[in-house]
Amino acid sequence: MTRRKHVDALAGIVERTLDAHAVPRARRLLDVELAWIEHAASESLPGEKRPRALRIRRVVETCRDEHLASLDADEGLVALGIPWEEVALAVRRRRRERAIAARRRCPRCESKMETLEVREGSGRSQAIKTHFRCPACGLGTRT
């Protein structure tokens, strides 16, 4: 399993944990912390000025423990080497993409578009692209 796949797996576990959180206000506060981390990463702040974001860090580390339970020793070392900020940024990116996809409407009939993940390319250059399709009129678009 590559480092990127570990980050995506961890981000998925963290996202499911955030969505399952019972208190909506706590979910919103964690989303604010994710935005704060993204802003700090884009500004390239030095270490002492970076946000600590203790709540989201605790969630990421708890989810990392869950992910480590399913790995062998070598894969576990790779997963342990991933900084929590990288996982938090991946969660923020996934949540933003999901929010954009939820708002996407068909330009022809204004129905809500379905999201499709399509593999394009072959061999090592294979990539997963997001496509959108209208269930009402069948119009398809790519990103």
C-alpha cells in the first residue's frame, strides 16, 4: 500500500468519524479547525505560529489507531510516518469536493447530478477522474 493510499484510507476513516459525531456544533467546530489547518498550510507559517488544533488531532490519532489495527508491521510503519496535518488536509479536500458535488445541478434540466468515479488511462498512468451524470435527462459532464 502506498503512502497516498494510507492517507486516503485515514481520511476516509476520519471523515466517517466526523459524520457520525452526534453533536452538530462539535462537527462544525471540527470543520473550522480543518479550515484553520488548511489556511496555515497555505500560508507556510513557521512551526511556532502553526495552529495546534488539538480536537482534530485527537480524532486523527484515534482513527490512525483504528487503521493500524488492520495493517502488518511494515505497512504500520508507513502509516505512522504520515503527519496528522497531511491527513487533516486530505479530509478537508474530500469534504470540499463532496460539498461541490452535492451542489452540482444539470444545466439542461436542473436535476441533481450523480457523481461517477471513472478510471482513465492504463498501467501506471491510470487515474481516477470524477464525472457527473444527470439521472433525469442523461447528460454527462467531466471535471
